[in-house]
Amino acid sequence: METFLEIVKLTIPGLLTFLASYFVLKTYMENQQKLQQLKIQQEQQRSSLPLRLQAYERLSLFCERISLPSLLLRVRKPGMSSGELRVTLLLAVQQEYEHNITQQVYVSSQLWEIIKIARDDAVNAISLIAEKAGPKSDAAELAGMLLTYVNQQEVMVVEKALLAIKKEAATRL
């Protein structure tokens, strides 16, 4: 019995020391793992920041380039018919979109949806107004109708998209 008590006297402090050491080391290792994950996450953010900034810049430029006044200044040529101008405008919008489609990787899905809505709005406006002008009329007539449409709008969808880009860029950086 005395031997048993001696074994218990030695075993209990040893077990308590082991358990205390175990929990201290476990907590230390968990904290070290969290610290490593935080370092990795910060490094990823640091390396992706320039790419995200470039995406916001490119999408802002995309919105500017698909705005109707900007499109008209860039693509309209003397002697075009309304039908030719319509096709040229629609192609320009589509090419701009295809050129910037990879930027969706760096922005939120909500912002990308807003960008697509802005593109669709430009395409729809061009198509609807071009139908009213007729394909054989002069391009100047279609251009005038498009500019009148722009002036009648309180806020263009492209402007809303630009605001969304600025807002997201400010919050995600």
C-alpha cells in the first residue's frame, strides 16, 4: 500500500506537469499557425493589390469608352449610314467588353454584374434608337438621336457603374 501511495505521489504531479505543458504548447502552436496564416494572407493581398488596382482602372476606362458620346467621337466617320454606324458602335462595345472580360477575376461578382448591365444598357440604347432612325438614314441623324437620348437621361447606367467601381475600390483596398 505504501508503494502504491508513493507511485501515486509521483505520478499525479508528473501528470499535472505533462497536462500543463501540453496545453501551453498546444496554445502556442495554434497561435503560431494563425500568425503564419495571417502572414500568408497579407503577402497575398500585397501581391494582388496592383492587379486589383489595374482591374478597377481598366473597368473605369471601359465604362468611359462605352459611354455613347465617347463612342460616337471615336467611331463615327463622314459618309456613314445609320446602319453602318449602328454596327460599328455595337462592335466597338463588344470589343471593349471582350478586351476587359478577364478583369472579373479581380472584382466582386456584384460589381461585374453592374459592368455587364452598363454594357447591356449601351447596346440596348444603340439598337433601339437605331431602329427609330432607320438603316438608310444618315449617321449624323442617328448620332443626334443618341446624344439627345443621353441628354434626356438624369443619370446614365455607365455613370452608376463608375460610381460602383470607385466605391468598391475604396472599400477593398
